Amino acid sequence: MSDDPPLRLKPRLAVSRDQAQAIVDRALTGSTVLGIAELRGGEISTIFDITLADAPACIMKVYPASLHWKMAKEVYVLGLLRDIGPAVPRILLADDTRSVIDLNVVLMTKLDGTLLGSREPSLTDAELFAVYAEMGACLRRINDVTLGSFGYIGPNGVWTPHASNRAYMSAQFDKKLAEFCTRGGSETLAERLRTGIAARRHLLDAADMPRLCHYDFHAGNVLVTSDGAPHLSGIVDFENATAGDPLMDVAKALYYFTPKDAPKRDGLLTGHGTRDRPDWEATIELYRLACTLELWCWMAQIGKPDALPALTRELENAC
């Protein structure tokens, strides 16, 4: 069992209007801050909505000290996505001087629309299918962005580059299985998982080009129109982006779906064109295993042991 203390996330801090004004002054000269309010959502960064007197509202993200580099990563990834179609935030300021707030801060444009998650309960199955088909098509456009190598994206590009998807995912599985055992997971289960993964490793060869993956594509990170039939209006939160297989992105997007979410699942798959790939279902199942293993390690790392038994059962069922 690891003796490391839980990772500290989401800074708990109060930002005064004067502090917000000092940050805004660096990006939007002459704009007056009227108010600042913390927004819900986001596990890693603290997010504020800043209202301005003479300019559109903007968003400020404050990154935890333990993951300060995610600011530069988000700036890098958003730079790759200027022309994808649906809006993504535009960076107004990236400040790592810690002169106003003793943490890294980014100021970005606020996108129009409402979080899809807040509208979903009132939508019909047909509306859910349609908006998730739009999401799938947008995710496909994100996946159309290619990078030079497979791997997790850091502040300035792929952190540990791999020449193939098989090499990248094999390294990830090995890393997470080792971490699983270090953090108290069953050695026996880890060995069974290794055997099952090895038998399916050939599925990883179908992805021959490293493509940008959002890797956190869900209703809490998607904006839609506020009234009438929902239509996609924006995508946010690229802190988890990676260079990999688009089916890995799809698997993560589907991860929390239940049988009652069939309209959403069918819409996403239709919009993305996932079913064009041979062995797509088996490949998504392998990536789902990767997601579960990753989530198990993450919950252990941030000190949420109550989440581990259910994730352990899912890993046992995946063997």
C-alpha cells in the first residue's frame, strides 16, 4: 500500500474583485470587473465567472500547485483547435508569475450556451440522439487533429512519445497495473488482467496515426443552445487531452452510460462514425478496461477509498 498522502486538487480560495481586476487588466485594458462567482464543476481547477462592465464575461481557471503544468497544457491544446468548428475557449492570458494569486491562472473567453448536463433531464430520446450525434461529429473533428507521436500530452506537446499505439497503451497498462498493486490492489487480479490484455493487444494496432483525444468528453464539458431543440455550441476542459486512438476517446465518452442511455450512445457512435472500424466493439471494451484501471488508481491517489470496491468488481468482470 502506498504511503503517499492524497493528491490535493481544486484550490479552495477566495478571489477578491480587486485581484480579478488586476488579472483582467493584463489582458483587457480598460475593462471593469463588476463581479466574480465560482462555478460548479471541475475536479482539478477552480473556475470563476468574471462579469465585466464593458466587455463580454470571461472565465478564470486557477490550477492547483500539484498540477500547475496543466495550465500550459490547456493553452497548447486549445492552440491546436482554433478551427474545429464548434467554439472552444480562446486564451486571453496565461499567468504563471503568481504575482496576484499564488497559483497559475488562465483567463479565457466565456462560451455561449448552457451545459448539456443541465438540459438532459428535459430532453426526449430523439433530442438526445440528435445532440449526441452532433457531439460525435465534433469529437471526430477533434480526432482529425494529428500529432507526431502517441502519448500523454504535457505542457509543450507529447510528454513521453511512443512510435505506435500498441507501444503507448502497453506502457500505460504496465504503469497502471504496477500502480494498482502499489496502492493496495490485488496482485492476483493484476496478473489476470495482464493475461487478458496480452490476448487482446492486437486490437491496438488498428490505430496507425496519433490523433488528438479530448479524453473527458461528457455532458459536463459540452455547451448547447439554451432554448428549443439543443444544438452544440461549445466544448470546454481539455486538461486530460492525449495523443492516441479515437476509439479510446469514444470509450471514455461512453464510460458512465447505462442501458437507459441508449439514445445518447447510439447518437454519439453514429455521429463519430465509430462503427466503420473493424473490431470496434472489442477495442472499445479494451479501452474501457484501461479507463477503469486508470480511475481506480486515480481514486486511490486522491484519497477516495469508498469508490474502489465497485471499480475492483468491474476489473474482475473484465478479466
